[in-house]
Amino acid sequence: MHSAMLSFVRLRRRPPKTLPDIDLSIVQACWGCAWQIAGPRERGVRLGELTRITVFYPMKSFALTDSTRKRSTRSSKPERTTSRGTIDSIRRLIAPEFEPTRVLDFGCGVGRLVLPFARRAAEVVGADISPEMLDEAQRNATNAGLTNATFVRVDEHLENVPGQFDLVHAYIVLQHIPPARGERIMLRLARKLVPGGVGALHFVYRRDASAARKIVHGLRKHVPGVNEVVNVVQRRAIRDPFIPMYTYSLDRVIDSFRSIGCSEVNVSFTDHGGHIGAMMFFRMP
């Protein structure tokens, strides 16, 4: 591990995970508007592995199907490990005695991280745009016997989020929102912090992928029918929505933190299936 101080930003470098690339052969099926994904290697192979998926598409919601429910709860790490790792990182980097009393998890989905946060904080609010996700999250909290977790439906203005918080958290969420909108949400989340409160927000800033995978991504986004074909290849429900991925400029993100008075931002790098990101920890003055 190497550490360096760059003006007010302290960067922490971790060895990147090595993930296998997928060699896709893309064959045009008919006049450029329908494509077939073919080749012996990719059958049943997932194009990378996301640690968490929230049903977001530029602040629009989708119905929660069995397939999206499974995708929303799948994680490469147990949820307790993820939430505990967030608190441990804050204690190591910012405040050694940090223990949040009130936590906001933005883009909470089915509550995968709300539940472990609720086991250590007095109150946790999970915010999401999808009512189906929130209903599922409430059921999960009830089944877990947790009465200190509240779930609210929000848009980008966060008007339904009640009060202020010691910790504001968003993990693998903003990458599904266009950057211009996500940057506004980021500032609104920061303003939900009490003085001395801590934010932990995740951003994707680069995608390491083969040219073929990038082409497939663009086709799924812009060409009707391609997403359905890819869903079939990946053995998902054919109507599963395409969830876009956006990259953010870290320069712009850091400047935004400076604009609200933060003097230091700590960065922990992440790699989720070639989506290279940064978990940013900051403290409000």
C-alpha cells in the first residue's frame, strides 16, 4: 500500500483485483438494427460482476421481478462485511471513535446495507426511487426484527428525506445516474450531514473492458432488441431492463467537495468487473 498527500486529497492505493475478460464475437444479424451475440466462450457467462445493482435508470424506476430481485441482493461480499468495512475505513481515515447514530443509505434497493447499519445505529433511513424495492426492503427489515429502519421514496431533490445524519452513504448507485444529475445529488446528500458528519460515496471513473464489451454495452443502450438478446445469452429474464453505467470526472467530484468546505477527501479504489471506481470519504466542517 502506498500513501501520498495531493493538496487536500489523500489517496489510498490498493492492488486491483484481476478479473477475467470475456471474448465476445459480435455478428450483425440484419441491417444494423438487430445483433446476435455468438461464440463458444460467453454462453452463460456474466459480463463482469457487479457487487450491487439498484434499479435505477436516470431516476426512473422499474418493477421488481424475480430476476432483478436476485440481482439486487447478489453480492461478492457479505453485507455485514461491506457496512463494517465502511465504518472501519472512516475510523482509520477520518475519525477513530466514529460511531454513527443516524445513517442515510441512498439507493438502498432491497435494504441489503440498511439492515447491518440498523444493527449498530439508532436510526437508519433507506432512500430509493423504486417503490417495489422499498416494499421489499421493508419486508426484509420486518423479517429481521429491525424497527429502527425507515424507507422513503425519493427523487433527485431528496425532499422526502427527513432530518440530518451522522453518516450519508451511497455504494454502487451513482454510477447508474448521469453525472450532471449525480453531482447535484452528491451535493444534496452532503448537505444532509450534520457538522462533523461523514459522507461515504462511491463513483466509477473509468471502465477497463475489451472493445467488444464496450460495443455490446453501446448496442444494449441504443439499439432496440439487443438488451433482450444479451439477457437470453446471460440466462436472465428476457425483459430485464438495461441498467446503464456512467463514469464521473474525479476532478469535478473533488471540486464539488471543496465547494462545500471539505478540506480533505480520502479515496479507496475499487474494481467491480472492470468498472474502476473510488469510494470517497469526507467530513463536513
